[in-house]
Amino acid sequence: MDVHRTFAQIAVVEDGLCRDEGRIGVTPEALREWAETLERDDEVALEATGNSDAIAMLLTPVVKRVVVANPRKTRAIAEAKVKTDKVDARILAQLLAADFLPAAWLPDDHTRMLRRQVSRRTHLVRQRTRLKNQVHAILARNLAPTCPVSDLFGKTGRHWLSRQELPADERRSVEALIRQLDFHGQELKEVDRELAIEAIDDPVVARLMTIPGIDTIVAMSIVAAVGDFSRFSTADKLVSYMGLNPKVRQSGESPANHGRISKAGRSHARGMLVEAAWTASRAPGPLRAFYRRIKRRRGFQVAVVATARKMTVLCWHLVSKDEDYAFARPGLNARKRRNLELTAGYPTQVARRGAAYDYNDKDYRRQERELVEHAERAYEVFVAHWQPKKPVPKG
């Protein structure tokens, strides 16, 4: 099936011969009607598109196998000199018949739901950023002074904003943007609550949150992107799935040339890991020592991406081995957990010391920091005399 928004071009390979079967509509009714013509031992192939998941879910109970192909890897289609819907459908059918079609993993219903929720949250955050930028632009073009508080859209910042001299039309624009900002803020709060409810009893999320820099949202983004960690046999395969591995070019006797990261896979999860790496680079512990070591040699941009890759490897090992991060800070983890509970709608505890109360104790926090700083220094000593591997002589 060469799938488009409103139709799909069909090609069939049977007894070694390939033939065109025309077009069908991409609606539930049309797909069910076409599915009735299929046999239980048939196999269907289509490329991953915006509606491929829905088509695969509808056809899976009817046929032997549904293969959703990764478009990046079906180069036979991308590099074809004659590219039409019929040609694309024929090539997909022939690759499937030869069992040479690179299949993409099909997530379950729960993972699909998480991906939709995470995508919706990302959209809301971007909308809020766009609205805030418009307010800042209005202030800039009217020569307004810099806001004396860090948060222009907090209570104090809004009070300051209301006292600025702006033209009448600009004032109305600011008020309209603030109303939209409040609306998106409420929607964002509701999405965060729904994600927190999903995360509250998830052992994988709890394990990932023991890593510095990873909070509930980052953990849920990773879980939504990965789904089942067990489908990756090694940590390197998970790194490759996240697009954090460098591209490699090598041919003949020439040495391998390593370039920038591939940026394959789900870009949102990769971006969240990079944001978490920025946070981890400022927190005491071995991850900060790793970041600083790379930064001295390659600069901060390469260092933060390398730290994100290191955190991806950590995620795989922690989930695969059912272990928490060895250098986690118990007080900080308890505070993360309590914030998760409050976001999920758990009742507040007035005049009671909960599990996260210890984090408010400065002495307790200092002791935690000293422990992880000791681990940071141990890592620095451990790697101080590392040398790059020398190439193995040939012959």
C-alpha cells in the first residue's frame, strides 16, 4: 500500500508476479471493505505516515502480518528514477515478498496514548512560548523598560506590565495574549495531571527519575518514545534509536570518519534528553564530571550531547537490570516523587512531615551533596590517565 491522505495505491505480488490493484479510499469503511477481500495468510506492507498506525491496527486482525516500513530505509523508493504511486506500491510489495523490507516497531495502545499526550503537551508549551514572545515584542517596539522581575507573566510581573504606557491597540493586544496564555496554561496543567496519573505507578518512570536531571516529564517522554525497553538488546541500539549516535563514513582502506549525530528517531525525546543533560551538568555527581571532561576537549555543545548519550545508556541499564541509579540522592528523589503526587491530584499534607520533608533540611541536603561530590571526584581520578586507543596494526 502506498498510502496518502485520502487514498492508497495497491499492488499485489502473487506467484512471483506483480500486478496493480488500483486505488482504495483511506476511510474505516473503505478499508474494512477491502480487508474482506484479503486472506488470513496475506501480508500487507505500507510506509510509516501520519495515518499508518490506524491502518495497521485495522488490518492486523485480518491478515497474517502488517509491516510498517521505515521511510528512511526504503531507499529503493526514494532513489527510484521513475517515482509514481504505482511504482512505489510495486516496490513495497516486491520488497515484502522478498522479506527485505525494514519494519518499524508498532507500539501498543498505551504507548500510542502516551505519545499523543506528550505531543499535545509539546504543542501547548510551544504555543505558550509563542504568546510570550509576542508580548515581549510589543514591549520592545514601544521602548518599554526591562521588567525588574525575572518572570514577566507572574503576579508581580503582570502588575508591572499593567502599569506600562502602551497605545490603546497595543494594550488590547497584550490583554488578548494574556488571556490566551492563561487558557493554554490551564490546558497544560490538565495534561501534566493526566501524565502524572499515568506515571504514578509506573516502575520504569520511578527508576528513570533517580537519574539527575530527569523529572516526570522527561521520564514520560522517554517511556513514550521507547515503549518496551526489552526490544533493544544493547544500550547502543537504544542510543541509535534516539538518534544520539554519530554518523560514520568508511570505505576501503581509508579510516572511518565520524560526523555529527544521526538525529534519527523521535526528535522530541532526544530534545528532552539534551535538556536533562543540561540540568545534570550543573548537579554534583559523575555526570557533571563526565560533562566537564568532554567540555575541556570538545566544547560545551558536544559535551551536552555526549552527556545526553551517556544518560540514554544509563536508562537502558537501569531498566534492563531493575536497578536504581547508584549515585541518586534520596532526598531529591523523594521530593520529585512528592511533586509527582501533587501534580496527579494527591491531597496536600498540612502540619505533617512527609517523605520529602528531609530535603528541606540544609544539613541533610549538604550531606547528600558531599556523597555525590565524593563520587564525582572518584570518577575524575578514575579517568584522569585514560588515553585514546591506538589503531590496531594490520597484517
